[in-house]
Amino acid sequence: MNVLVINAGSSSLKYQLLDVDTREVFAKGNCERIGIDGSFIGHEELGGEKKKLEVALPDHKTAMKHVYKILQSVDKPVDGIGHRVVQGGWYFTESKVVTDETVQWVRDVAQLAPLHNYAEADVIEMCRELFPGVGGVIVTDSAFHYHIPERAYRYALPRDVVDRLHIRKYGAHGTSHRYIWRATDLFTQHRVHKLVSCHLGSGASMCAIQDGHDMDTTMGLTPLDGLVMGTRCGSIDPSTVCYLQRVGGYTVNQVDNMMNKQSGLLALSGISSDSRDIEKGADEGDENCKMALEIFAYRAAQEFMKMTEAMEGVDTMAFSAGIGENSARMRADIVDRLSWFGIKIDAKKNAARSNEIRDISAADSRVRVLIVPTDEEYMIALDVKELLGK
């Protein structure tokens, strides 16, 4: 079954056409800078060269029309479409087939992720026009976390307020965490029971997964909570928001923008939100970069222990996503902070590079440590096959 996976971000649109049975990727690409000057589409096909098309992309619907035209040159039919949606709210406790009702649900919960959900709903509607007769499936990042225990998702706010406004921990990166569990379970021949999944990238979160069931995650009502990220501050005293408005004179939108787009590693380092730039700066003696890396590792180690407590134990730790998969330095820094707990990695295995899942544990580590390259597109494609097959 050939599945077209669409991942619409706030100013981007990624796509991938793959065979879910063989995992062969026929074509993939990314529409960048949507709604911004200098927009373009990067596209590549199996065995072909990468192409860059400079085109005007005023909105996501226009971007999707260009993707449709590009895919016409790929001699593969589209049997189903999978849409990655950031926030499913209280409607999506699992993946759902695209209908008038489910598309409206994406819009109904958009206030929880306004930069993403509205654009994602637009793209879903455009795909229904461009691919008539082809079924679609909505796969939300929050669905995997929806069934965590109440002790983990409920906030200590007045019940009438949280119930009326649907305030709770929703989490994100659920599709990635589901894949990491699946891949880890297969790799260990079903010997993993208590996994802390570490999706560490520009957006970063951890998840406590016990025998396939989500017990807790680090992100909260929105993807701003938890770990320090590329441009997001992560967990802070909630009163900071009030203080910035009352004393600093910032508006609600300015505070929101500051905490989501001007904070995190970017603010700590003062030079970049990209860990590669920060590691380079640290090597050159930049004290702010050194502190940014130290804070990231410190907070990651803290959140790891929170996830461990949620399962009352841990037997496996899996690093994934941009930083988790590619930064040997950050993996070592985080594990070093957890050495008191008996977690150790083999330096040579950690330094080696590979695109495959691998074990980097030291022989005497009390917890198995893996690197698991994530594949959200494949996970989404699996959901499409399962639901449309029904």
C-alpha cells in the first residue's frame, strides 16, 4: 500500500510517499518558509538528485497544490493519505479517518496549538479536493498520551475550570514515542518493559512507556513544557508569565512569542538554537555555549528520573531525534549525570555513527541504552493501512 504522509508545520510542509509494506520511499520533500519571503520546495526521488524549486508559497493550501503537481511525475499511485496533526485535544484519543466531522475537530481544538492546527486542517481539506476518492487518516501527536493516569495528566487547578476548558496534560511527539517503543521492543526481542523514550531535537520531550502503555510525558497542555528546547524555555515558574506582563509590560502575545521562539538554547547560548553551533562555540571557549549544554543535560537528567518514577523503575533508555541520534557529546553528558544511578555507556559505541538502531550500553550498565532513529512517517503510514483497511 502506497501512503502519502503529510506533516504541516507552522511555516513548512513535509511530505513523503512510501510503500508501507516494504518501507521503500519513492519521493519526499519539504515546502519551506510558507507565508514568508524566499519560500522554496526541496524535493527528491528514489535514486535521483535533490531539487530546489523557488516558488511563492503564500499559504499551506498553495504549498499542497505544488506538492500535488510534483507527485504527478512520480509513477506511483497514492492509495491513502496520512496527516500528522500536533494537537488532537479531547477528540482524538486515537487516530481517526478523515471526515467532515474529524476535520472540524482539528479546528475545534486549534486554540491549544494555533500555529499548527489551523494550517493542518487547511491541508487536509485541500487533499480531499486534490485526491478525490483517496481515504485519509488523522494521526495526532497527543493521542498516545491521552490515556496516561489521572495523577499524571490532571493539574492542581479548580476542577470546574479545568473541566470546562479541557485543561490537562496532552503532550506531543506521541507518534515518535510510539515508533521508538515499537522499534525498541523488536530490537530487544520483547525484553523491554520499562522504557524512557528520549526524543531530543529542536523540540524535545521524554515519555515513560511501560509494556507499550504511556505512563507520563514531559510536555504538558502545550509543547512548551518540560525540557529546554531549541527556542522554547521548557518548565518555568508559572508566575513568570504574570510577572513579565505586570512588571515587564509585555503583552500576552509577546510573552507567548518570547517563550516559544526566543528562549531555550537560543537564549542560553546567545548565538543559535542549533546544538551543533552551540557545541562548536563551546569547543572554542564560549562560556554561554558551555552553560547552555550543561543546562540542557541537567534538565534532561532530571526529567529522565521523573519518567522513571512514573513507572517505578526503568530497564531501557532510548535516544532519538536530531540531538538524541546525532550528538555523541550530549548523550554522554546526560548519561554522565545519571552515572550515580548505574547508567553507563561505552565511549567507542557512543562515538560510532550509524543510521541503524544500536546498543551503546557499557557492559556493567544497570540500564540498557539505545540509539533509535525515529520514523514518524512510517508510524503514520501504519495507522493509515490499519484504519483504511477496515
